[in-house]
Amino acid sequence: MIKQISRDIQFYSNGESSMDRLIREKRVYSVENCSFTATEELIFSVLYMNKERTVTKNEIITNVWPGTNVNPKGLDVHLHNIRRKLKPLGIHIRRITNEGYILNIESN
């Protein structure tokens, strides 16, 4: 990465933005066929753009529902639905106790 314009969109040395990369890489894994709701898509995007590290519940909530007071149990329901949709694709969301969540993509 060479430049961060906002806290969400980053640009790489080839001029590609993090959202462009997300869209391109999602197609590789056929994630667009999961029929995510809008909220599930946002949650998945936060996890995918941070797939090399553990993302806390608070980070997900802050990015998906900025400035809103959200019950963390609501996030649990969305994560359950996302996991169910991703499992056939070999993509898993692992919960790291007392830390958060990390996206695992099985290589074929």
C-alpha cells in the first residue's frame, strides 16, 4: 500500500483501490453467489479487507454501523448467517477467544 485516502479506501502501487481489489478477489472465490444481505456484505468486507489479522467485534460494529449503538448479539446473528453461506465455498470465519474474528480461505 502506498496511500490511504480515508480510513476505508486504500490505494496500491498499481493504482487499484482496496474496494476494487475486494470486488476482483471476491469474484475469484465466487462469493457474489452467496446472496448476502447488505449488512452481511459490509461485515464480510470488513473481515476480507483485514483477512491477515484478527478483527475485534468493536471494529466490525464501528465500520458497519458507525455512530450507532448496536447490540453485539445482532452481530453474532449476522456472522452465523455469513458462516453458513460461506462454508460450501471453503471460506470460514474463525472466532479467536477474547480477541475477535479472522477470515480463513482454504486454498484448493
